[in-house]
Amino acid sequence: MTDWIAVSYACVVVALVAVALYALAYPTLISKYFSSKEGALNNNIEGFLTAKNTQSRWRIAFSFYAGSVGAWAITTPANYSTFAGWVGMVAYASACGLPIIVLAFFGDLVKTKYPTAGALGDVIVMRFGPALRLCTCVVALFNMAIFMLAEFTTIGGLFKDFVGSLAYPIIIVMAVLTTVYSAYGGLLVSIVTDQIQAGVSLLFLVVLSIYVWATFDQPLVKGFGDMKAMLGPNEAGYGAIFVMPVSLMAATIFNEGMWQRVWAAEDPRALKQGGIMGCIAVIIAIFLYGFFGFIAAWGGLIDFANTNVNLYLFQIFKTSPDQPPNAIIDSGIEAVVLVLALIMSESAIDSLQNGISATISSTFLRGYSIWYARGIVVLINIIIVPFALANYNVLSLFLSANMLGCCWFVPILIGGVWDTQTGRKMISETTVILGGFTAIVAVSLYGIIEGPAQCANAATVGSIFPPYPDTCRCATAAQLALVDLGEVTGTVNCAAAGVAWAWVKHPYMWQHFVLITFISPAAVFFFGTIALAMPDSVPGISDILGLASQRHVPSPEISKDDPGSMPIIYHDAPVPMMMMNPYPNSPGMPTMDPYATQMQPQVYNPYSPYAGMPGMAGGPGYPMMMPQTHMQFGTA
């Protein structure tokens, strides 16, 4: 056993270090052989965070795949397929890939409308406003932090339960390596290493598939036998047809790491073709990982009471159901799968590190040195790594992030397409924020009211396993007739337990996702109808919170350390200059901006961040011809 631990560490560390060394060498030594412009990308904050308009379709395809399929793909699809059945398994695989295509085509629309945007927050502030940017920033950071935590949790669990070692050494190794090369090379090295990581993971997946096909010899009972309720068509599986596309679309929209691939694509063709190829690869990979867990359960190799839920796929290497509940590495093919999982994790983690860094930098540190962004990459790991040692259920981690994203992603998508004057007032930052919080309250109340009965039913049909959530203890005796809760001690706060069920504990039940997905846009349209009847002078959330001045989005490469290099800041407001009010004590007066260069002719732009502001919507476009001077008019 000790020999296999040594082999596992040797293979994994060598593979991870090799990728890290390539990443460190690429910006200065290797890039000049591929592209003369890539070597200079990390000289400024925009290049570091977005690698804007530089990457080909093949790089975008590999990067979409590698950024989407981390080590979680080894654990979560296999886990999900054991209670959602073959219907849920197919729905899950399809839903993992389809958001990539949607993001590619929607992202092209966004890049066309907002060519200066370099982050999701930029798009939000231009279309909606700064208050919603802060809201989506929180959602995106939580979403990416959960995904990153899931990656560290997965690799720690693999070494603890599959290798038989400790969890924290490999987590620290992974965190250090990805932090070093991500902080050094930014998005560029994340994308170029994605090519290696995606290629190796696809190769290993082929090897694993051939091995399973050649060696798996457990009897598979026709009709699934005693496992029919879990593996055959069931409520969870049919619910997945709606739940998975919605939840994973929300997760993708609020993942800045995925948006960075949109900014990096060299042209619309590269973005769309890369998205299609990445989608196909992801669907195939996720289906196979889910299928391996599915047949392991079908063959009776999973002990649902004792097997680590994150390791269901690895039970396929067992030769008999009588073996210990958690398979232990003892063969070369298992070492190959372990290396596969860690390389996949490395690619996902560096994408998430860059995504989190871009979100924080574009929202809170715009205009500061590139070293602030690099510092964020380091800080991210220091905060998240300790939580990974708790070995949470990865599927439950994803649930909370997916549910939160569902509160806002539909209105944001609708608002991005419906960009008329009426659309901007109906789907404004105020109505979107109110709609999202309405959905949060609604699904929490639903969990309190229906959670106990749902928990009891899920325990009865085998969708959840002991130890059962406290929510089950709030069910009636009749609902618990077929459920053994075991020894019960203490009291339960049923309201808190119901909220926990709604956001963390339920097994991806379709009712919660239907409720949250439809309540949110319905509430937005309700508040939007009220807004249409109100005068434009009524202040919005940004005005009330004093954030109106942040509607202006400077270019990402602006640096306060080098005022002379500052680009022009365009104010495309569709109002006369005398209507501008840069400061309350100087209405209509020009302001001196020490970070601006000479003024240029400015014309009306319907997609300006100022369009739709109270008192400004619907006004005619006034060309603003300015003399070449350092004097600049401010707004908001």
C-alpha cells in the first residue's frame, strides 16, 4: 500500500509541476514562437485579465473544455446518476455542454454591443447600473469560490479515501503551483495550459473507457433489479431535464472564468466554433463519467451507506461487491485515472483563480497596478484551501451556488437582449435586484413549508441516505412511516432546517428550480410594470445608495500610476451638456480629470451606461464636439 502512495504522489506531482513549468516559461520564452503580440499581454492589467481578442478557435475550444471539466467531473456525475437514473445522467451531460454554446453566441452579442467591456461587471454596469454590478459580483464570487472549493475538496478526498494518504498535502501542492503560474501569467497561461490539460485528460478518458469495457464483468440485472427506483426513470431524472440546464446555465453565466474566454477569442467565428467544439467534448466526457458510476451502482459495487459519495466512480475498479466500501488504488490504470483527475483539477482551478481575480479587479480595483490582481490570486487560495479540508459533499456545494445564480440569470439574459427604451425601464437594475430577492424569499418559504414532506419522501425512495438532514425530523409521523431516522437527540428549528433544505440539502429537486426560475422574472416584470407608470425622475437603487457616479466604466488598462498613458473616457450621454451634473455643487460645469487625455468628438450611443438614467432616457442625441484639451465633462 505504501508503494502505491509513493507512486501516486510521484506521478501526480511530476505531471502538475510539468504543466506549471510550461506555464511559467510560456509568456517570455515560448510565446514568441507562436505570436509576437502574446508576449506583451502581461505588461498591462487588461492583457493579464482578458488576453483580449488574441486566441484562436482551437485554443478557445480547449479552454472551454478544460475550464468546464475539473476534478468535480470525476465525482459529481457519478454521484448524480446513482439516484437520478439514466434519464438524469443524459440530462446532466447535455446540460453541462449546452451553456457553453449559449455563452459563446450571447457573448458575441455582448462584445458587439459593449466592445470596451472586459468583465461581466462592465456589461452589467453599462446595461443596468452599479448596484446590480455589486450584486452580480457577490453572486459570481460565491459561485466561483464554491466551484474552487469543490475542486480542492475532490482532490483531497481522492488522496484520503482512494490513495490512503492525507488530504492536505496534495491540496497545498495544487494551490501553490496554480497560484504561482496564475499570478505570474494571468489568463494567457491559463488558456495555453488548457490545451495540454484538455488533451491529456481526453487521452486518459479514452484509456479509462477502453479499460472499463475490457475488464468490467459484474452481472447487470435486466431492468436494474432492486436498483430500479434509483437507476430507472424516476422523478429526479425527469426533473433533471429542467433542473440541470437551468442550474448549469446560471453557474456558467456567473463564472467570470468562462467569460474570460469570450473576451479572449480573436473574432466571433473563433468564439462560436470554439464554443461548439468545447460543448461536444464536455457532453461526451460528462456522460462517460456519469456512466461509470451508473454501472458501478448497477453492478452492486457501491455501498451507499459507507462509500464516500465523492468516490462512486472509483468503485468500478472493484472486482466484487464484498470488497471494502471504498476502493483503494492498487493498479496502474487507477494511477492513470488519479493523474487524470488532478490534471483536470489544475485546469479548472487556474481558470477560477483568474476569474475571481478579474471580478474583484474590475469591480473594486480598476485603475490599480497589475500587482493588485496578482495579490488577489494568492489571497484567494489562502481563504479557500482551509475549507477544503472539511470534505464537503461536492454535489451539495454546487447546489447552493446554482440556486443563487438562478435568482438573477434569466432577467439578466432577457435584459441583455431587450435593450430598447422600454426594456431598459422594465428590466432595470432596480427591478432585477428586487426580483432576485423576491425569489430568494419565495424559495426559502417553500423550503420551510414543503421541505419536511420532501425530505421524508426523498429518504423513502432512496434519493438521500443516512444521516438524514434535520428537515426530515420536522415531517409528520405518517410521512416518516417508512424512514428510520435512527437515534434522535435534541430539538430542531424547523424554520432554519427548511431554509437549509431549500438551499443546501435537497437532491436537486425540480420544484425548487422551477419556483426560483419563474418567480424571479415574474417579479421583475411586476416591478417593471410599476416602474413604467412612474416618472423618470424617481431615483433608482444606485441613486439611493449613492452609487450613481460609478455608472461610468473606464477602460481596464487605466492605471493611476501612469496618468500619461490614460486613454480617453467616453461619455456618450444622450443629453445636452448643460443637463449634466458632475457634482451637486457645480451643476453643468466641466470637471478636470487628471487621468484623461485629449477629448475627442463624442456621439450618442444607445448602449451607453448613461442610457436609461432617471431624467435622461429618451432624450435626443447631441453630438459633443470638444476642443482638444484636458478638460472633460462628467456625468451622474
